[in-house]
Amino acid sequence: MMRLARLAPLLAVLLLPKSGAGDEPLRSFRLSPGDYRWVPFTVKQVPTEVDCRFQVVDGDPTVHVELLPMSEFRLFNRGREYNTLAVSPDAASGAFRRIIEDRGQYAVVVINAGRAKPATVTLNLATDLNPSADAVAQELPPRRRLLVICVSFVVFFILVGFSGLRLLRALPRSRV
């Protein structure tokens, strides 16, 4: 219960709409080699845009951030294979923006590589409950992308086959 009381102010800040470029960093913390910190948040209104930025204040450029649904975070926490919604490369600073289209609980995880030196990291996390239409319509989900590619290949090969047959029928037959 005490842990929840300490997270309440952080969660309240995370659920507020984004106020713009003047947002202050929410957290600053130290990560040992192979260590991570996570910030939970709940998405109640969709679509919601998550804007996450980090900067290594002191240490090597071996830190990255990931956005995970809570079910995937549990797998990550147990050391199992998991899928991320967004990830930044290992660097001294980085960012990602992602539209979340499903209600539920999520976590932003800041990870320092296992071979790295300790790092002090500043994290800025903002949510926007009313993302612009351009941000919402950026890309298709992975399954739908695969479906579009497969249908395009099928249509292409049908057209090539039909054209080839028509060309073969149009050629004059030579008599030997």
C-alpha cells in the first residue's frame, strides 16, 4: 500500500494531457549494469499518444527505453522472451512516440546494458489523449501489413500470368 502511495503523484502526472515542449523531466535515477527501472501507467481513453524521451546524464551511451503492455512486462521481468510496442536504440539519449489503440496497463522500461558502467538517466514521459489525425494514421498493424503484402503479390502474379497467356495466344504460330 505504501508503494502505491508513492506512485500516485507520478501516475497523476502521466495521465494528464501533454502540455507541450516545456515538459520537465519526471524522473532521474541511477542504473547499475544490467539494471532497469519501469514506470507503469494506464490507458483509459484511446487513441492515446505516448511520448518518451531519455538522456544519460552521467555514464556510457548504453541505455534504451521500451514500451510494453503489462502482460509483456511480466514476461520481461521473469527473463522470458517478450514483444515490445516501441523501443529506442542504445544511446546517450533517445526517444519514441507511439499511438496506443488498446485500453489497459502499460510500462515504460529504462534498461542499462549488462556490459555497461553505471548510468544516471533522466526520463521524460508524456501522454496525449487527443493526438493529431496525422499521428494516428501513420502505419498499419503488423498483421494487416502482411495481409496487404500477400494480397499485392497474388494480384501481381495473376496479372503477369494473364498477360503472358494473352501474349502467347497472340504470337503467330510458325510452320516448319
